[in-house]
Amino acid sequence: MDKFVLGILVFMSLMLGVAIYFSSKYEEKAEAQAKVIGCEYLGSARDMRSVGFYECGDTIVLKKIK
């Protein structure tokens, strides 16, 4: 039973690492997209990581992170 619990813990930590890795990829893409459109990346919604908020001058723009 101890090997099973250890296996579950290793699997969960691996999945957490993968999630953190892909989360950082969205941030890098969003920062690059902000430079292209001439805006500042503010962040994204907690439940919609593929949509970013950008500040362009005095307006806030909502764009999909490509």
C-alpha cells in the first residue's frame, strides 16, 4: 500500500509541475503579444487563462492570447 501512496504523490507532483510549466507559457505569449500591439499586459482572469487584459493608453482591452 505504501508504494501505491508514493506513486500517487509522485503523479500529483508531476501534474502540478506540468500545469505550472504551461501556465508560464501563457504569460510569455501574453507579454510578447503586448509588445506587438503596443500595450502593457495586466494579467488574465483566473478561470480563463487564454484571455488577457491589456492597457493601451487610457483604455483596457480584452484580447485572446495567441
